[in-house]
Amino acid sequence: MESWRSPHVPDLAHEAPAPVRLGPDGEIPETQVRLYVCGITPYDATHLGHAATYLTFDSLVRTLRAGGHEVTYVQNVTDIDDPLLERAEKIGVDWRELATSQIDLFRSDMTNLRVLAPDHYVGAVESIDLVVQAVERMGDTYRLADAAAGSDDVYADVSADERFGEVSGFSREEMLDVFAKRGGDPERAGKRDALDPLLWRGKREGEPDWDGQSLVAGRPGWHIECAAIGEHYLGGAPTIVGGGSDLLFPHHEMSAMHLRSMGYEDSALYLHAGMIGYEGEKMSKSLGNLVLVSKLVEQGVDPRVVRLAMLDHHYADDHHWTDADLERASERLAAYQQAVKDRREGGAMTALVVHDCMTDDLDTPAALWALDAWAAGDAPRVAGGDQREEIADLLTTVDALLGICLIGGPFDTACGCLESL
Ligand SMILES: [Zn+2]
């Protein structure tokens, strides 16, 4: 599937891969990183919650690459699944049309926010064969007939996996509760274990289906989709798996189990972005309070301001978006731009601090505090430093790591900072 246009990222000089600390106890020492990030199910316009998740992994890729790591980045699009079909039926449009329009909107949001494109952007529909082949290779699967549909579904047996539960650390009670709430079918009669996840859904009247080769005709389950796409496009199991924190269970737990069943015993590092609410409530379509990136941009908000507003929160924290977030970010952008014009001193030291903040679990709020201090004239200075060089150093770092160009226009994809200094 076609990705979006990646912004230019200036090179930061590095000698050896810098270790990047992630999460409570993760560190990325390897040079080669295989990153898999769970993409959108294209049934709902892309709101700030989605944007914050993909911005998190944009920050991660920028930080890893700037530190000398080679990153292969794969992101999927779940362009066939129950929520997409249900929404399409509800609003009376073809599911393919709904998916295409939502994917287009997502691409334009990502471009406007200068979010790095993955190396491979892959849809479920174009990956049906990969999923079928993965299911065929897996042990510990079983078929369950649906007499009314005259079709068979295929499930994975969680009781056969000794390490099941390792990703979430949830108790069985928690698992059962969350599984039911997040698309699972614990009540389905005939399953070996209530938690067994669906690998392949046999053909149903009125639903799209594809050739399942040795399986019956049907369509893929969600967790196996990510395991199969990741394996194929990364050339093995991922070293880092990312997504919103609502994917911890069952999605990431099940995908990890599937990868083991496909022969990969090494655990990935799971990294989750927090959830975003709106002024004290959950952000949801049903509450009618979705804040859309596309709407903000339409209203004339500079995408760099949206980006700064989101970077003001640590990726792992849940937070509530308020309109004041935008005001604060807008003031910040203006202050930083003014400081560039004024050739504020302390750019080189501030660039180092920003870099350190990012390698310390992507601490973007701390990176912004360092920029605030610099803009206010409170940054430590290098005695005898060349002001133009110092400013250039800081502009390059802010562009490379935070994805913000402080001189060009709001929609520039290639930073013109240094040329215009
Ligand atoms: Zn996924």
C-alpha cells in the first residue's frame, strides 16, 4: 500500500550507536532495530489520539536513527475487520470506499504533522496470502464449525502456550474482562479456552471473503494479521512492537503468542502510547468530542503547534486535551522562532540537552523545557562559541529529533532552516 511522503530529516553527526532507554526497563543497544507499529483500522476519522500514537513512534525512529541505529519500520492498516464492516453498514457506504477515504485522511494528517512514513505500509487485504501461510505453519490451532454459516473458523489454543500472559502480565480474570470488551468472543461455544483468539473467520453471507487455500474461504483475524505482516516485511520477528495502550491486551499478547507459534521465541520490547481524552472525558465518536487533526489544520492551526502541544506530554501518559494546550504551544512556537531571529545564545548546549532527553525514554516534555529555557535566555553557554554555528546546531537537532522546523513555513516538508540563517 502506498505510504505518505516522509519529511526530510537532517543528519546528526554520530560516532557509535547511542543507547536509547525505553519504558521502565528497556534499553536498545542493537544497531539493527526491527520496529512494527500497529496501524489504524480505517473506519473513524483520524483524531488526536491516533496522531499522538504515531507521533510517539515518529519520535522513536528519529531518536534511534539519529543515534546511529538502523531501523526498519513497518506499519499496517487493518483494512478488513469487524469494526470497519459495521461502520460501513451503519452509514450505508461500501466498506472499501470508507477504508480508502479514511486512509487518505490519515496520510494527509501524517504529512501535515511531518510524521515519518514507515518503510513498508501494508494493508491486511493485500496480505491475505501471508496470513493464510502463517496459519498453515502454526501448531496448536483448531477448527470450529459454524453450522448456521456452513463454514469453519480457525482458532489458536492459548493453553498450549506456556508464556501466554507474558506481555500484559494480566490475571486470567482481567484477561477475560478485557477480551470481551475489546472484540474477543469468550462466550463462543465449542472453544477449547474462552480466551482463544480467532485466526481465520470462515465465509459468512454478506461479508467479503478471500481464498483461504488449505483453510476455507474467509478473512483474517486481527492479531495474526500483525504477526504475519511483521514477520514478512521485517525479515523476522520485531524487536520493538508499538501501538496505543489499548492494544496491550488482547492484541499484543495474542500477536506475541502467534509469533512464538510461528517459531520466534525472542520477546520483543512492547511500547505503548497513552490514551488522550478531551477536557475530562474519553474522546470518542459516540460522545461527539473527537478532535481531528484535519479540522484543526482546516481552521488554520499551524501543524507545528499541534505537534508541540502533543510533545508537551510524555508518550506513555494518558492525558486530556484542552484548548489551552494549543494556546500554550502556539506561544512556544512564537517564542522559539523569535529566539532564532534574536540569535539567542546557548544553542549548542541546548541541542545536547534535547538529545539527552530524547534518549531517556523519549522525554519530549523535558526537551521542550530545555528549549523554553534557551528561548528565555537561561541556557548554559559555551564560552567563545560561534553564534551562527550554535543556532544551526540547535535548529538541526530540533528538526531531526522533534520534527519541527523553526524557520520554514507550516507545511514545509524539507527544512530550509540552515540555508536561510
Ligand atoms: Zn497490530
